[in-house]
Amino acid sequence: MTRLPIDDAIPELLAALKSAGRAVLQAPPGAGKTTRVPLAMLEAGLCDGKIVMLEPRRLAARAAAERMAETLGERAGQTVGYRVRGEAKVSANTRIEVVTEGILTRMLQSEPDLPGVGAVIFDEFHERSLNADLGLALCLEVTGALRDDLILLAMSATLDAEPVGRLMNAPLVTSSGRSFPVETRWLDHPLGTKARRLDALVDLVVQAEHETTGGVLVFLPGEGEIRRAENALAGRLPDVCVVRPLFGAMPFAAQRKAIAPVETGRKVVLATSIAETSLTFPDIRVVVDMGQARRARFDPGSGMSRLVTERVTRAEATQRTGRAGRVAEGVCYRLWSKDEEGALSAYPPAEIEAADLTGLALELALWGAEPGDLAFLTPPPEGTMSEARALLTMLGALDRKGRITDHGRALAALPLHPRLGHMLERAGPDAAALAALMAERDPLLGAPVDMLLRLEALRDPRAFQRNRVWQVNTGALDRIKAEAKRLRSKGSPSDLSPATMAALAYPDRIGQRRKGDEPRYVLSGGKGVVLDSTDTLAAAPYLVVTDTDGNPREARVRMAAQISEREIRDLFADQIAWVESCAWSKRDRRVIARRQERLGAITLDDRIWKDVPDETLALAMLDGVRDLGLRLEGASARLAARVELVRAEGANLPDFSAEGLMKTLEDWLLPMLSGVRSAEDWKRFDLLPALRARLDWNQTQELDRRAPGAFQTPLGRKVPIDYGGAIPEISVRLQELFGVTRHPVVGGEPLKITLLSPAQRPIQITRDLPGFWAGSYADVRKDMRAQYPKHPWPEDPTQADPTLRAKRRN
């Protein structure tokens, strides 16, 4: 065998595995770890059982197994075999089994002690897939509780390996690797946000073909971009160039053809990130990198994980560049400028941080563990896990205590998102096509949102395309049909409509049309969606929405089916309930009390709620008060100001500030709101009795002593004291204070007195009444006698009797 860089590190690795039973191997792409390490472990006799190696992709799993079998001079399925979704090549003699990650999870869930397995290898662990993180966490628990002899090895090309080593309590083994120099060429200037990246990439591929020799590997984010680039390159490359696509959904034979070298001419491979690791391209010397990657992210539009397009990270770009230096010196063209390099993230995020965690929550419930019970390299986010468990409870996979049900066990055994698995379990084999459709991207471009159109296209794509004007993605349809065939199991056909089946998967997406001309819908889960007004379903009273554009405010529907109220009632009879609602309506500015028959947030029947308890009405009106605000005016405002003045001096009185009163409405206002139901009622409501009731007898006495509410004039009339300003003040007729020779005081401070004319107009403001009598009163008397000759204006007001009357007529 040709010597590979990993061969130098294998002795150290085997020694670490023998002594510690686990290790982390860090080796760059092309070092040979995927195909050499399992064979070396087998030859060293490290374990009695078989060696199971996890690969994140089916193509890599098959390619690795076939390469190792070829090394042994055998066919896959003998000493080395593989198991991937829908295909297995293993036998009783198989000692090394390469599997995709979900298969290990099923093995652990069915037999946690992994009988017959001696070692588990996690290849390409740097990709941090959800299944790899879960598989490692479960294996670590198994080794601690059931199998201390189980060997664990994590292998990575770019991962910062030290955290993994700490998590596994394992030694770190590093292989330096070997590669030829690669010249990196960047764009002179950034493309800009409005640039057509695919056109620029095609130009770059043509440029690379003219400037270099050897095979060319072009990295694009997905199948759609690959197909468009393939069409755009037609006629622009020399005839000796053979263009071959490579992506995960292709038939295996076509994938192998893309990997294999061409006999004559020059090969141009248009590939997704599937070509970054694990695969060997013996004739590639040039890489053209579009700088984008597809990652699993939670898609709020579909309610499941979907692949989204993002910029590559520096680690991914480095791996892609390394592909050009495997067999000779190479060149890498990057579709971004060198200045943009610093804006790239260092590593791709772990899938567990951003993906839908419904499947993970189901697996943990089946395992009987909480996330904190297991050793996750990145703990799952609490909020996302809570949403996942809520959905599983809605689907009946978990009970109210969060424990897995028999139905949940059945869903965990299916290779589907729990939404789709639930639909398949409840609706039977007839739902297989719909499950496959909803798991795939929309195969119809520009068509109305009606899901039935997609099912029609599935039944007869050619006839559908002849009679329609919409663009049909035949590749997507082929994948949907193949997946539907795989999912169609034995069972009894159901008489459920496609819309009813879809409602099983999306009980939180039953949409009810809102009132108005625009086709807006409220969903049973509480969110809002909108349809294009010209869509064929725009008038439908009820919909099941299976896909949207994910807008968090009001999402636009991308796929839906019309459903009848009768179908909703039949399907969700156990979840539909009468709900009594009494709440403040900001729009109507009053308390609205209704009895509504609801499924989640949608209302199937709506009636007036009569005989609402007074306390319920009052509680709803409190929200009205919060909306309308408190009106502290007149006597209420004066009382509040008095309390706040005395409270500021240290007295033990309730908080009568505007904020304090609003915070404690339940304590003092709620018992007084009987009969108040609208903004008009609130406008007429007198706050003073409610405020007074908040003070007990002792508090009232202290308040009256330190800040009396009124000043009693010599005539016995009580004049309210205003405490709203910096100084307490009163307004009183000048004649009513005749004979008063000492200035009135409150709390030891003189009152501010506004002296009024007989016409109630201010004459003078004073805080020294005796000084006023002795001083400026004479000038006031002179002016006032002329204006009000019928009223008394004595020369010495200190000796006159107070009065509010005019002089007697002679």
C-alpha cells in the first residue's frame, strides 16, 4: 500500500486506545485516517467485537467501506461492510461496519450495551452534526454504566480537539499530514450584494480552466446551483473537459463516476460540501470555491430543520483549498476578496445550536434522560428544547409529565421528523407521498400554494407539465417519489383527505381566515399568515399551512391545503373545548365577555358570555385601567400629593405616586370596580373613595395631622390645601381672612395663600399675612374700593370681622 501521513501516527494512536480505551485523533484532510485507522485497529486486535465507524454522509460511508474492502482484496460486505438508509452490505463475517449516524442511534436505543460491538469511531466529528453529538453523549454514558470495555475514538480534520478530549477524558493524538503547496487566488474586489454569484463563479471556472492543468473541483452550496452551473458551462469549456455533478441525492453509481478519474481529457466536478472530506479524488489539482455552504437550521416556515445557504467558515475554506494539493502542487480560486477573509467565522456552528431539536427531544425521552444528564459537547438550548417537547406533547409522543408514550416509541423508530412520522402512523401508507413531499423543497416553482397540485404532479409529472405553465423540478419529484416508495409500509389504507393528513402533522398550523378582504389567517398555534390575494385558496375559510417564508411577524404561505370545519372537528374533537373569555378590548375600549369554542387560537363558535362574575369583570377592567391610565385630578390628586409629601418625610404610608398606584391596582382598585366595564364608565368613576380606603385609621390620622387636607377659615368654611407644588397653598377671599393676625402654617411651614377678590380673581400672593395687612394692603384697599364699592374694605383688617357678604344697604 502507498504510505500515507496517518501511518506515522497510528502506533501512538493504538497505544492510547490500549491504555485509555478512548482517544481523539486530529489529522488534516488527505492524511488517510478514514480508511487506515479502522483497519489498523482490526489488525492490532484491540477488541473482540466489530468496529462501528460513523460517517455523516451516505456517499462517504459507502466509499470508505469499499476502499477498505479493496485494500483487503475483498468486496464490501465481507470483512468490511456498510449500512446506510435504504441499503446495507454486511455479513456474518463483517468486522468493520461503516454506518451513517442515525443508524448508531437506533442501535443504542434498541440495545444500549451494544452487544457484539467492541469499538465506535466518530469520523469527521468536526462537522458537529446533531446525530454525532447525540451518539457520542450516549456512548459516553454506556461506557460509564454498561460497557467499560467499549473503545471510543473521535476523528477530526479541523476541529479544535482539546474540548472533545476533555469531554471524553481522552488523550489527543495528532497527525501532521502531508500535502503539496496550494496557491490561493482571491478576487481583486468584493462582488457586492447585488452581484450574480453563479455567473461570476462560472466565469471563474472558465478562467481556471485556461490558467491551470489537472482536474477541477468546484464547490457550490446545493443541487440547484450545480444544475444551473452545469447548464451555464455548456459550450464555454473545451470539448476535452468532462463536467460531472456530485451531490448527496444522486444515485450512487453517478456519485462514484464523479469521483473516479477520467480516462482521457480533463474533469470538472461540480460538488457540494460532500466533497470536503472522506472522499478521495485522485486527479484534482484545482479548486474553485463559491464560498457558500448549506447547513441544517430550524426553518420556522416548515416547522422542521431545513438546509439554508450561508457563507463558508475559515475552517471549511481551508479544507476545500487542501483538496487541490493532494497529488501535486495546486491552485485554489476563491470567489471573494482577501479583505473579506477576516469576516468569515472560524468554525461552522454545531448543528445542535440552531437546528430543530424535536427529534433530539424524542430520542432523549426514549433514552429516559434530560439534556443535563448526558455529556454534550454543546448543551442543547433550553428554549428550543422546550418548544420541541411542547410539540411532542401535542403530537401525543410525550405525556403531560414529559415521559415517552407508546406512540412516541413508534415515532422514534421512523426515519422521519416526528411531525411526519405522526402523520404516517395515524394515516397509514396513503400518507407516504405527502410525508415525502413535505420533507422536500417545493417541486413547483411559481405555482399557487395548493398542496393538491404537488400531489397531482407526483402522480403523473409528464401530464401535469403538459397542461400547466409552472416550472416543475423533476429532480425533486423523482426524489419525493423514491422516498414515498421507501416510506410506504404495510397497513390499512385510510379514508383521510390529504388536508386531514397534513393537519395531523401540523396541528399547530390550522388556519382560520380573519375578517376582511385580505386573505389573512390566524393559526391554531397563535401565529399569523397571509396569502397572495390572487391565490386559488385566498377565499378558503380554513387551511392547513405546511410551509411559509418564515417571517416572524406575518409569514407568507408557500404551501397549504384547504380543510373543512367538519374535518377539523372530526380530527381534533378531543382538543376542541369551550373557553370563557373576559378581556379588555383596546379597539372597542370596553370589556368583552365571550364563550368561544376553540382549537388553540382559532375560534369555531363564538357567543356572548352572560352572567359573568363581578370579580372576573373587574379583573378584565384592570387591564382597561392600565390601557386608559389613572386620572388623578381634583380631590384625588390633592390626596395623593398629601400622602407623597408625608411619605417623603419618613411616614409609613402606602405609595401614592402614579407608578406606585399602577403597580398595586389589584390591592386597592379591584374591589371598587363593580359595574365599570368601558372607557365611559371609567371616565365617570370617582377615584377618591378607593384612595381613601387604602389608608387605615391610624394612617389617616397621621396624614391629617402632618398634612391636613383643608384650611378652616374664621367663618368655619374648609378650603382644600393644594400640595401639588413645592409649597402647600390655598386660594381664599381676602374678606374671609379679616381678623386673622397669625399666618396659617402646615407642618411648621407657612401656607402659600392666594388672596382673591370678590370676583374670585387673584389680588395678592403671600406667606406673611400680618406683614400684608401692615404693608401692601393699603394699596390693595385703594384699588379694590373703586372696583368693588359694595364690599367692605376696612382701614384696619385685623380688627374687622371676616365676611363673604357685601356691605348692608343704608
